Amino acid sequence: MNVAVIDLLTQTPFYDRYLAEAIARRVDQFCLYASDFHREPGYFNDAAFKRSTGGTDIISRYPIRARRVRQVVRVAEYTLNWLILLAKFRRQRPDVVHIQWLPMLNEKVTVENFALSCLRRMGIPIVYTVHDYLPHDTGTRHHAVFSRLYASVDHLVVHTATDYRRLIENSGVPEEKVSLIAQGPVFYEQTNVTRAEARKTLGLDEKDVVLLMMGLIRPYKGIEGAIEALARVAQERPETSLKLIVAGSVFDRQYFQQLQALAEKLGVAALVRWITDYIPSHQVGLYHAAVDVVLFPYHNISQSAAFLTAGGLGKCTLATPVGGLGELIVDGENGVQIESADPAAVTAGLRRCLDLTPEQREAMGRALRDRIQAECGWETIGQQTVDLYRQVIQHKRAPASS
């Protein structure tokens, strides 16, 4: 079997790598078509699978500081790589193409629409992973575009039962066209650093109760609610030394400034540590080892790589019951589940976390880690994905052979 997995802009480099490694050893030929990860050049160099950019990789090799210029070059390079890739597939046809992301899909005629049309004309089975049912923080305005996408490919992979139901009920996708395959944790191997070592490295006091929110700083993650909850609990419990680390790239500068202003207004600016510099992948485990609770008061989500990472590293988590978060947490057993991202609900959940002993928090973290390992293991994901490819290929060929 010859498999092509495509994420040309490398939207999810860590997921791509773990998935590729799980698939590559189960098929005859495999290639991940993705640019180098610009945040960590050479990230894929020691990977045990073949990777190709498709054609060019200017953005990764030559960082461009001017944002507008970088965007123009990025779109041009992305378009060119798709065209080169389509030409390659005409010469050497893969048995299946598995697309991870189509980040520029819209109502207009784009290279992505063109690429899908070409792949269909070539008769190549197309599998598409629905990482997010709809793009984050966009409401429903892209529903029509993505519903057409979901109807146009041969098969869809979703990571949660929530998205399985959404596709069938809201987009009219037939059940036989959707497969539920879990998303696995990344960096779960990084468990060799102690809490004391991590705190010393990061300059955190041993007596502090440290909370963490890690990932892109975006509205859907409920950071406002976490800051308000921090302010309320800090006022209620002055004897407790609280710290909140918000670590992630700034997606929207204005939104980030609003968050900082909120912390100032509520008098907790000194309790919030903003880390907006990129955290290298090898330091993810370090940050988790240093903290007591990882917060996920999300307004909405399909599945969260940050949540799976925290759980895979055995951390106590506080989360809303949205998407995959609600499907994995059993309140009081392997985490603290709150009813919503409303500040009052986050505050109540944070109180519960602080009322737990360190040993109880560790026990919850271990229980979540055990469940994630049992239900979201990469070996299982790899085998299920390859089995799906066989089914899709067989179904695609069936009409021609009848």
C-alpha cells in the first residue's frame, strides 16, 4: 500500500509525526508531505519515515520578518507545492491520500478546491481528518464551505463522538462515511524531570500552587474565566500563594492586550506569568512537571492536543465537558469537570482543585493518563488508520470491478 499523508503548511507537526510513525511501519510506501517546522528547523530530520515538502520550502529555510510579505510568500509557496504534488501524483499514483488540513478553504476557487477536484478525477481515494468540525472562533459562518468539503471526500476521520454526531446530524454525512479514531497524546514520554528540578529551572517557588494554560492564546480557551477565577480565589485564600502560567503564541495581539488589562483590573497581574515566546517541544514536559493543575475551561473544542498532552503526562486537569474533554474526564475520578467556562463555574472548580491534597491530584492525573494510554494509544491509532485505508481503497475499486 502506498500512502500519502498531507499537511503542507505543517499545521500540527507533533501530531503529524506521531501519526506518520504509527502508519509508516504498517504500509509498503509512505510519505508525509509537509514543510519543515519553522519553529524547530530539522524537527523531522530524525523521523523514521519519508517526508517531502512537495516542492519548495522557502518559508522554513529563509525566515521573512515582514508579516505581509511572509503571508504572500506563504500562499504562493503553498499553491506551488500543491500543483507540484498533483503533477507527481499523476505520474506515480498513491493508493490513498490522507489530508490533515485545508487551512485556506473558502467560498472562492482556491488551490485546495482545485486539488480536491484533481484528486477525484485521478480516482485517488481521499481521506480527510476533521480535527475541528469548524474553524475556531468563527461561529457557523464557514458551515456551508466545510459541509461541501465533507460531502466531497471519500471518508472522514473524527477524533471524538461529539464530532461524529455533528457530522451526521448537522452536515448530513452518512454514518458509513465517518470513522472515529482517537487522537493520541504527544510528548507523553517526557516524564523524567522531577517537580523540584522543573521549578528550579523555571524560577518557581516550591510553596506556590501553580496553574498552567498552554497553547495558542485564543478566545475559545476561556482564559478570561481563568483570570477571573484566579482573582476570586486569591481574595478568598490569601494564605495560598497562587500562580497562573499562560504559555503560548499570541494569535491576536488585541485580544492578548485585553487579557493583560483584565488581570491588571482584577489586581492579579503579579500572579499571572505570560510566556509568549515559543516553548520548544523538548521543554513541554518540563513545564508540566512544575505545575499542580492544568486548566482547560474551554468554550468549545473538538479535541485538544494540549489536554491529551497534560493527561498523557499524568497531570491533574480542570476542564469543561466540551468535545473530547468531556468524553475522557470522569469528574472526581480522573479530573475536575466544570459545567461551563463561566467564571463562577471555573472558580468553583478551582476551589475543588485547591481542596485536594497533592497526593489526590497526582492520583487523578495517573488515572487520566491510564485512560488516555488505554483509549488513545498510537499503536491502536496506527492500525485502525491503516485498516481504514484498506476499506476505503476496496470501496473505491468496487464499482469498477463489478
